[in-house]
Amino acid sequence: MKTRSYQAHLITILGSLSLSLGVLATLWHQNQIRIEDFLTQWHQTDKGLLILVIVLSAAFHVFVGSHKLWCVINALSPGMTYAETLRIRLGVGPLRVLVPLDAGEFLNVFYLWRQKNMSLGRATGAATFDRGLNLLGAFFWLFVGWILLPQSWPSHWPSGYRWPLTGLGVLIYLIGFFCTSLHTLSIRLASKIHVRIGGFLDGVLSPFQELDWRRKLFFSCYALFFQIRPLIVCWLLFKVYGVYVTFVSVLAYGSLTIVATHVPGFVQGLGLREAILLYLFEGQASDETLLGVGILMTLSVHVIPMLLGLPWMMWFLKRLRSTAGWHKTG
């Protein structure tokens, strides 16, 4: 069973990597990018600024991201220290790079379930709430950039679509975060199907039900602060290449590259992110530059910060293996 599980996992990883590399190869071919031009522009980049961007991005990802997760966990089940949360985030990081669908979050769930004695539903709820905050931040900045852009976006849509879609996004947020009666109704309906399903959903929705509106508003604002990092990184990477783009355009277009991280099948959005940049920033920079910005964004925002956790990965895996649940589910 274990060998078959590992083989299936390896196939999934290879499939995801193949999809990302296949999209990159297609973009390379369709845009007739020459390796000489690509390398020439790379040699002309501001390496000092690039190193500064990578270092600050990694530090923000590790320390601020850990604090956000720590706040969420302790809001539901007080007792975990920030130091332990930091080690968990570092240890899970390298594993998250290798799995699609944000499946690395299941390791956080499993740790909270077995090591911290949280119910499976509440552990899932904590991880879901934390990831949901990231999506909230990405879509918020997308709508802000969309509204502030002087021209209609996308260009073939009438400008009148901006406000209705933005309003729809706000409505979904208000209902999803603050409508506890809807959460309760969902749990009751799930319990009619099976009592265990209802109990699990109760745990998953526990952050949305138990946190008061002030705490939810705090976490929402924290999400906006946390998700501005990849957009600033994107903007600065254009400067690394000596290209000027407005920060408003980065809010509107760059936010889509953040959402792309959550699209199934790609390795941290690699391939899809570059396709978005090539399409939406067309004419503002050369194709070689846009491809380079996309690849550097994947590395500086996702891959490098997560790989910093390699020294803590074995600690994390040993903690998981020390639980009875690891052997049962393996």
C-alpha cells in the first residue's frame, strides 16, 4: 500500500511539473523567444536589487506568514507557541513546493490533529481559514487594481462590468465570513446526510462561527497586508529588468498571477503565471523580459522561501512519524 501510494504521489508530481514545463516551452516557441536575447537581458539585470528582493520576500514569507498562521491557530485552540508554528511552516515549506493543489496544507492539518489534539474538523478549519485569507487578499488587490485602471479590463469588457463584479466579490466575502446563520444551516443539512459529516463540517466552519466580527475583520486586514508582498515583488522585478510599469497595473494584472498559484495541476503556478504576464503586459516589455519576470517571481515568492525550510523538514517529518495516526494512515 505504501509503495503504491508513493508511486501515485511521484506520478502526480511529475505530471504537475510536466504541465508547467510544457506551458513554458509552448510560450517560448509561440513567442519566438531566442535564448541569446533571454540571456542578454538577464545579464543586464540589477543583481543587487534582485538579491534584496529575494531576501526580503523570503523573510516576509517565513516570519509574517508564520505569525498569521499562529494567530489563526491560537484563535481556535490557544497554546501553540510562535516558535513551534515557525518550525512547522519551515518544515512544510519544501514539501509544499513538490505537491500540487496546495496539498501541503494537509500536512498542517495532520500535525494539528495528531500533535495538538485538535479535532480533524477544527484542524481542517484552521488550515482552510488561513488559505482562504490568502485568496481574499489576492482578490481584494485584483479588484482595487481593476477599478483604478484608467482603461477597461479586460480590454474587450465594457467598463460597466467593473462595479457589478466587484460588488459580487464583496457580497461573497460578507456572506462567507460573517453570515453565521448560513454556516449553521449548512451544518444542519450536512448532519441530515450523516452525523459525522455534520460534525466534520462544524469543525471546518468553526473559525467562521466562533470568531467575532472584530477578529474576522482583523484577519481580513492581515490578509491584505500579507498578500501585498507578491505584488510588490512583481513590481520590483520589473525594475530589476529596468522596465517601468505602474503599480496600479501590477495590482490588476499581477494579482491574477497570485490567484494562478491556486490553480490545480501547476507547480506553484509556474507556466500559467508566465502566460498571464505575457498576455496582459504585452507591449510594456519584451517577451524575454516578461518571461524572466514570471520565472523570477515563481522563484522569489514561492520556491526559494519554501526551500529555506529544508533544515527543518526532517524535524517536521519525525514529529509526524511519532504519532500513531501516521502509521495508521500510511
